[in-house]
Amino acid sequence: MVSEISILIPVYNQNVLDLVHTLQQEAQALAVPYEIRVYDDGSTPPTRHQNQALAHLPCVHYRELPQNIGRSQIRALLAREAQYPTLLFLDNDVLPTRPDFLHSYLQSAGEAVTVGGVAYKPKAPAGAELRWKYGKNREEAPAAVRQKTPYQRVFLSNMLVPQTVFLEHFPQAEVSGYGHEDTLFAWRLEQRQIPVLHIDNPVWHLGLEPTDVYLLKTQQAVHNLVQLHQRYHLGTGTKLFKAYMRFRKWKVEALLQENRNWLFPLLKRNLVSATPNLRAFDLYRLLLLARYLQQ
């Protein structure tokens, strides 16, 4: 059981007032030592203006960085400056799904990394159908399912982790841009046999990107995965890499490469629609993977 906690929220262009007030209300009722660190990573002036009210709240440390340092670096900074030895990382676009969110973590946590999971609302936001559908079908899952493959679905958007473990194993400079810093972190945990416990304590993922933005982020994520594969031989266990190896075995890869110039726009037409197909998205990412592996 954890008796004190540092809640760490990196912010980029997101109003986090509701999230912080929700966490603070429960933390005060639990009567445990806590802090909430909210570090703004170079947001626009309107976002900073909205969140500056947090600086006056008790046990909240609000800080604005003069320029954007990136997803990995700001998490590392939050972890280094945290006051307590147990860290709860939350993304800036989430909200707890249950009123005993912190209590559940405090009761469940031990020396393992603890992952609460992510949930999606029943209906897709207009314009973000692809991100919602992917999250609903590929990321959302009960703890019993996630625990079968504990080093997958290790999302930094909702994770409790000992400070020493995080600072020793989290990639602070190896991954740039969007995607797969959590993949590398989970791989290092597995290599060092650090246990990961999955519990049913999810957060709503609310800040879903419009499809055109999500497709750009997908390109960055697949590119990062290729770089991690080339540097650490990481990623071969992912579903995407397994599909790629099957295509190579069946000698379909060359056919896809020859036809990718018309396949990409055809797939994108489906993906930006109100009814995107996840198999089309899988093929889209597979084509990206093949292209980046050959560069």
C-alpha cells in the first residue's frame, strides 16, 4: 500500500482544470500526503492563461517551461522533481472514470509498475472516428485481459510507478516526437524482469485527435518503432511487425510496395470517413512500416 504520492501531469495545449480539481478533491478526502505537479510544455498563451489558476491551489505545483522540450523530457523532469517516491503519471486529456480512482491505486500498488487502463466513451466524437475506434477496440481492455500480456498496453497516460524504477528505465532521450516511448519503457521493464500489474482503474481518454492529425502522428509512431527496431531489435513481437513478417514470408510485400502509390490514397479515403475500417488502418500502418524499413 502507498501512503504518499506525487501526481504528475505534463501539459501541452490542454485545459486541465477539471482533471486537477477532481484529483485534488479525492486526495484531500483520503488525507494522505500528496502533491500534483502540472508542468506546461510550451503551450499557447490562451492555454497557459486558463491553467494559471492552478498555481494558487494547495499542494499543486504549476510551472510553465519557456519552450517545448518534448514528451519524454518533460516526464523525466516531472519525475526528477517529484517530492514523493511513488509517481502517478496522467496525460493531460484524461479524467478518472470512478470516484475512488486514487484510493484504488493506493490500495493496489506495491513494488510493481501498476497500470490502470484506458476507456473510451460509447460514441465517437465527430471528426475523430478513427482515433476513437482504434482506442475502443485495441487499447480499451479489462485488467484480466491485459495481464495475460503484461508488457503490452503499458500506457504512460495512466500509470503508477516507483520513482527509482522510472528514472532508471524510462527513455529520456532515445525517442523523439510522438509514439513508442512507452514501448521502449515496457521492453526495458521486461528485460529486467520488473513486474507490471494491471488493474481495473481506467481513465477516460477525451482528447481525441481529428483523423488527419492522428494519421500524421501514426506516421511518426511507425517511424519511431522502426528506429527502435534498428537500434534495439525491439518491436518484433508487436502485431504490426508480425503481420509484416507474414507478408514477407508469403512474398506479398513486393506486391504491396509496387502498388502503394495508389493504395495510400485509397486507404486514406476510408480512414478519414465517418466509418473507418480498422483493417484498412492496419494495412496503412503496414505500408508505412515497409517503407521506413527500406529507407
